[in-house]
Amino acid sequence: MSGLQAGAEQRREEPSARASSPSRFVLGLDVGSTVIRCHVYDRTARVRGSSAQKVENVYPQPGWVEIDPDALWAQFVAVIKDAVKAAGVQMHQIVGLGISTQRATFITWNKRTGHHFHNFISWQDLRAAELVKSWNNSLVMKLLRGSCRALHFFSRSKLMLTVSRFHFSTQHATLRLIWILQNLPEVQKAVEEDNCCFGTIDTWLLHKLTKGSSYATDYSNASTTGLFDPFGMCWSKIIANVVSIPLSILPPVKDTSHNFGSVDKEIFGVPIPVVALVGDQQSAMFGECCFQTGDVKLTMGTGTFLDINTGNSPQHVNGGFYPLIGWKIGQEVVCLAEGNAGDTGTAIIWAQKLDLFTDAAETEKMALSLEDSEGVYFVPSFNGLQAPLNDPCACASFMGLKHSTSKYHLVRAILESIAFRNKQLYDMMQREIQIPVTNIRADGGVCNNAFVMQMTSDLINERIDRPAHFDMSCLGAATLAGLGVGFWANKEELQKLRRSEMVFKPQKKWQEYEMNMENWVKAVKRSMNWYNKT
Ligand SMILES: Nc1ncnc2c1ncn2[C@@H]1O[C@H](COP(=O)(O)OP(=O)(O)O)[C@@H](O)[C@H]1O
Ligand SMILES: O=P(O)(O)OC[C@H](O)CO
């Protein structure tokens, strides 16, 4: 959320909307990597009250990123109470709760006592980088890929093709979980005694909200762990067998919009039903009403996530874009292909901490006050480089610094790097996914920035629509929940409620950026494999 200066923020909204007050509401929550927020939505999908708090990541060692589950739980409960209060409504008026979460961040806990064994291990955490490298180069994986290639040749099975190209990544939960099992004997012991539960944030929040009576995840979250087979729509026996993760520690997978159980009465005074669990990118896709094949959304939050709706069957893996389940509602399954860049908002926050500016909103004017970055390039790689380069050992860097370089050039170079990464991801999507793009819609905190939005539109030569409210993960979770309890009738109704704030149209030709982008790519290449050299 832009302008979140203090630890917390509460907003009261739109008195005109209040006048026509319908008496029932749904809550949409987004547990992001930077911010945890809750909005109270009325039937017109207007926000009636909000609350947000900054997520405190813990960095116990370089490359390690964790979240304290007790702190997160306290914040989760607080933002719900504060948002409902800010909306001026009562808890009993809330008909359902939808929760969207950062994905593949996981925890394990003791099945009998409910106590967690360790902090959440974030999707940004790099502790498994060595494991990833050795597994990807292992004989087992080479044999697996080779035999699946042969099987695909005879069967034309998309699953076989996907496994033949499968590579682990640190963003998958799989090898971070293996790291935990190898390094925390207590967890390994619990697994052996059938006393260990694995959960991504959605599963663990559900466990807390229902005081241990519900244990589940949804298809969208499961499909992002790296342990799921989107073709069979179940946990992947192949991957689990290869790395020796017992399937018994994984939660049952349910529809995205589903009655997951009710919040224990002691928490909010009334038993609110939890009616949607959804991964944040899939949720943003739903909130943006990207319901048709070819619809694209570009989320620029902590990281950048570019997703395309690929219809009702998953695409096989081609290298950079990975197949995911968008959502499953009854018989309807919508699949996505996604590519991502790990460092977007993280670069803005880093620069802010260095006092290059005091508020992220200033960056736009700083960049626009210059003709160009004077040959300064930034490589956004605090968390390694994802596809198409896939290098967890790349470093973040500035190149081309001069005596004349000011903080304005540095800020412009950071913003340009976000747009260049967008272009790189968009080109990869076009190469790998043979589906014509219909609409492109942006969201996430960094889409506040008109400089980044315009430059991205120029670079990809497409119109990009920015919605009126861009907390799309909250809206997606709320609308998935609302559909589940009949608050809204169908997706057509949701489409009518969607409000666009601005459409960015290409203004400059790609050729005008070509040389700069080539230089930026050169800087990126020089930053690769850095941590192997030291
Ligand atoms: N005007 C802006 N220009 C650039 N970055 C911005 C702007 N407003 C907010 N941000 C950045 O957006 C990020 C937060 O985005 P958000 O979507 O809320 O994150 P997440 O959902 O990943 O927690 C922060 O890094 C913040 O600095
Ligand atoms: O926290 P966000 O919004 O950047 O999203 C994180 C992703 O869900 C990780 O897969």
C-alpha cells in the first residue's frame, strides 16, 4: 500500500457510498510480503473501511527470509477488527471472509499441540539455493527428465513434457522444506511419528481461525508450491517421491471458493464463515476480472508477477512461464501461466531506507525531472534473478556510476529496471505461450507509478489498464468469498462492478529504448553468478 508510513493505517471511505448502505458486507484480506491489509466491501464492491499493517520480515542470516507466525497472527486479527471498525459496521454484518496470501511461504507444526516448529520460511528465502543447484544437476533428475522426455515422445502427455523440463527453484516450497527436514531434527521426528502438518500461510491461518478444526488449502495455493501436479489436480507423487516428502504431511486441497469452516466465535465474537482461500496472484487475476483466455495481469508489488489466463487446461512448462491453477469453483477450472521477477517493491523500499526519497510516490517526479539516467543501470536482484535468466547467485548492482551521478539518476535507473524486467517477462510470455493477448491490467503498489506504467506500455507496445482500486488481491478474495455465499450472483455481475482509473497507451516506439535496454541486459549479465565467485 502506498504511503504506509507508520506501522498501521486505517481508512474510512466514501460517505456517498455509505448513504445507500446495504447491511451486509464481505471481507477481503491480502497477506502480502510487504503489507497485510483488509478491506470491507459492500454489494457494489466499494471499500467501506480498511486497515493495513506492515509485515515484519525477519532476516536471521544473509539470504534467509522468515516471518514470525505469532506476530503475523496478531496483525491478521488486528487488521480485521480495525477494518470493520473503520467501516462503522458490526462483525455480525460480515457474511464471509476471503483470504489471499503470498504463496509458497510455509510453516510446519505439531499436529497434536498445534505449536509451530519454526518461523514461516518465505518464498524469497534463498537458504535452499545449494540444494536447488545440486538437485537440478543430479543424476536422479537427469534420469527423470530423460525418461519423461522419452515417455512424452510416445504418449504426447503434457505432464511428461512438463516433468522432462522441470527444474526446482528456491521459490518453490519443496527444497526449502527439505532443508527444514534436514536441519531441524524435531520436524523430521514429527514426520516419522505422523505428527507433522505442513501449511502455506492460508492453511495455517485457517488452522488458527478455526482453532485447529479445519486443515485445508485450495488449488491455487497448492499449485504454487512446486509440489502439485496441475494436470492430475493433486499433490505430485513424482516430485514427492523423488525428494522423499511424505504426502501425508500435506493438507487436503479444496475449491478456491468453498466453505472452509467458520472462525471460532471467541476470535471476533461471531462465527464468520471462511469462504475463499486463494494465492495472491490468482486472487489479483480474479479481482481484475481476467476471466477470459488471453487476459493478462501485471502485478507490481514486492515482486512482479505477469499472469496470462490459459483457459481450462494447464500449459506445459517451456522454461520461464510455469503452469498454475488460477481458481477452481465447482466444475470450473481456470489455468494460468506465470512468470515473475523477485525484486520490484523491494528495490523501492531499499532505496527509501537509504534516504534517496522519503515517500515512494516521490520517485515518479524524480525520474521525470531527468532526460535519462545518464547511462546508470540498476540490476534488481536482491533475491537472485528469475526467468529467463534463473540465477539465484546474481547480485543487485548499479553500473555506470559517474561523478555527476545524483540520487535522481539512481532512482530513475531503479524505475527503468522495473520496466525493463516487465518487457523481458512480456517477451518471454509471447515466445512461450501461444495465446493472443486480449486485455492487460495492472495492479500492486508500484502501479501507482505513472513513469513505470508509461515506460512499460511503450516497451511492450500495448495498452495497460490501471483499475480505480489496485488492491486487487483483496478484491479477488472478497469476490470469490462473495460468490460462495451468494453476495454476488455470478462473474458477469462482478465484471459490471469493475472500475478502470486510467489506460496507459504506447507513446514512444520501442526502438527509442532499444540501446538502453541492451546496456541494461549487459549490466544484468555482468551481475550474474556473482556469489559463486566470492
Ligand atoms: N508511487 C509509487 N512508486 C513506486 N513504488 C510504490 C509507489 N507506491 C507504492 N510503491 C511500492 O509498492 C510496494 C508495495 O506494493 P504492494 O502491492 O502493497 O505489496 P505486496 O502485496 O507485495 O505486499 C512497496 O514496495 C512500495 O514502496
Ligand atoms: O507478496 P507478493 O504480493 O509480492 O506476492 C508473493 C507471491 O505470492 C509469491 O509467490
